[in-house]
Amino acid sequence: MVEPVIVADPDIMNGTPCFRGTRVPFKNLIDFIEGGHSLGEFLQQFPTVTREMAVRALEEAKDSLLARIA
């Protein structure tokens, strides 16, 4: 099984869900998209997050939501 790309560690950002290996909260990605910004703009602003990480995080969020409402 592949490790999740979003993790919540109480020792990192007080347990805020962040991209694995970074201090970048997943919420930042959601806020960028909600604000009308592109994924590319997010990646420029947060270079420690790769495109693959961001796409995987969005896929995990989608799968989680769909599982919850199904």
C-alpha cells in the first residue's frame, strides 16, 4: 500500500494535515484552487510540494469524499 501524501503529525504544525515531508498544509492547496488560482501557481508558491504530490492529495480527498457519501 502506498503511503498517504497528506499526514497529520502532532509534532509538525500542531497536527495540521500537511503534505508528507513538508510543512505545507493541504488546506493551502484547497484555498489556492478556491481562490481561482491554478495548480501551477500553487506549485510555484510552495516548491517543496511536487505536482505528483498535489495531484495525489486531490485524488485522496476525492476518494475520501466519495466513500463518505456513497
